[in-house]
Amino acid sequence: MIIPEALGIGKALEERCTALAIERKCKRIMVHSNARRTDAHRFYLRQGFVEYPKDFVKFL
């Protein structure tokens, strides 16, 4: 099922998560997004996120 971006579900969800994080006195929200997900990257930047360039993973 594909949900059109115009519905604003992602924005509403992110804003609610941010509100909860603030209420709980969190210092940051970190999101991992695959390099190929450029639309998601633009979304996060519009929502006020900044790139945090060093992620490392060890697959087992």
C-alpha cells in the first residue's frame, strides 16, 4: 500500500515523536536512513534534522 505524501502522515508522526521526546527531556532524536532513500533525506532535512555523517555497523 502506498500512501501519498500529501496526506502528511509522516510529518504528523515526526512532530508527535518530537513532542514526546521534548516532554521526556531527550537530548536528540536520531534516525537511520539508507543512502538510497533520498526522498526520506529531504523530508528529514525539512523537519529540522541535520546530517550526522558517521554511522558504523557490524554485520554478524
